[in-house]
Amino acid sequence: MGFEPKEAQIYLALLELGEASVLEISERSRVNRASIYYIMEKMKKRGVVTHIEKKGRDVFMAVDPHLLLAQEKRHLKEFESLIPELKGLTNKTGRRPRVRFYEGVEAVKSVYADTLTSKTEILNYANSREIRTHWPEYDEEYVAQRVAKKIFLRGIAPDDEYGRQVQSNDKKSLRQIRLIDPKKLNFTDEIKIYDHKIAMMSFEDEVFGVIIESQAMADTQRSIFEMAWHFAGAIK
């Protein structure tokens, strides 16, 4: 919900107390009383707490979590409706190559989310073991969303236990995987080629991802993938 740590402490304390004075909130949340006034003002403006005067003292209450969820859903819906207009602003200046960098597992999930906007099939080099080690729910989350969006994937993966397991689920996962002897073509990172983009994810010492937006580079990588695809199909 975007709460800062002290805001979260105050909100949880108010849920437990029902309604409370600043002193009571400070004692329950363990947030310094002097800080609470400033923090509570911000929370009131955000609409996550309410305030009334009762028997000559200020009393605060937490807004029901269900109402906050409904509020967030409304904001998300409003934002989604603006996406075509926001994308249009980008298109007005022409498409120029650019690079975006993402660090950490949660940030890298944003790279995968971007591939789900693809209007083309996804071409993929992946070490099936690596991604599923760092993201155990990968199939339930990413693959399920890709299938729901009907985005087909062609991929090349190492011929190991993980690769064979992934390949066995190709039909229901809307993909075609070719396996290659790791001694002939070995890789631990992942590359996805889609639309005018190339997404690269590394899971070695540091987990990070990069998205390169360039039609020329994407087309070149497609050609290289087709060579590797042919090679993977020819070698048994």
C-alpha cells in the first residue's frame, strides 16, 4: 500500500485500538509522540486515517482496509485508462534506442512483466533451473499470465533435468522449447527478444536485468536466435 515504516506502525496500532488519542497511538505503535502529529497529517491527507473531536480531545481512527483496497483499485483503473495517452506521448518524439536497468529479484520481475506487453512471439534463451531457483512461483505467476495473454514463446534451454521438465509442459504453457547439450551451448543468464526490445536477466553473483529498446538490435538478435534455433533442432 506504499506505507512508510512509521505509517505502517501507526495504522496497525489504530486497527488494534479502534480509536485513540495521539498518546495512546504513540504507546501502542512505539512511534515518538513528537513525530506522530506530522505523520498523522500526511496520513489524513492520503485518506488512510480519519480524525474527530471527542469530549474535548482529538481522536483518530484507521480507515477500513477494504475501503483502502477499493481506493487503490480505483486509482489503478484510472491509471490503466491513461496508458494509451501516456504511450502516445512517447511515440510523438519518435522511437529512439534506450536502456533501462533493474537491480534485485523484485525489480527483475518488472522486466518479465514488460515482456507480457509483447505483440509478437517471445524468443527466449533460458536456464530453466536458474529462474525457478530465484522465483519458485515463476510458472504459476509469469507463465500463467503469458498463457492468459496468448503470447507464444519459442525457447532454447540446456538439456538437463529442469529443461526436460519445462519442455514436457510445452503444450499447456503455449510454448515450444528446444533443448541443447550444455557442452555445445552453455548459458546461465536469460534473454528474451520481443517487439522492438531485448530483455536480459542475470542470476549469478548479483541479480539484475536490462531492457534494451532498439528495433535494429532486436531484429539482429532475432536473426541470431533463428540460427541457434536451427542448430538446436539439428543436433540430437
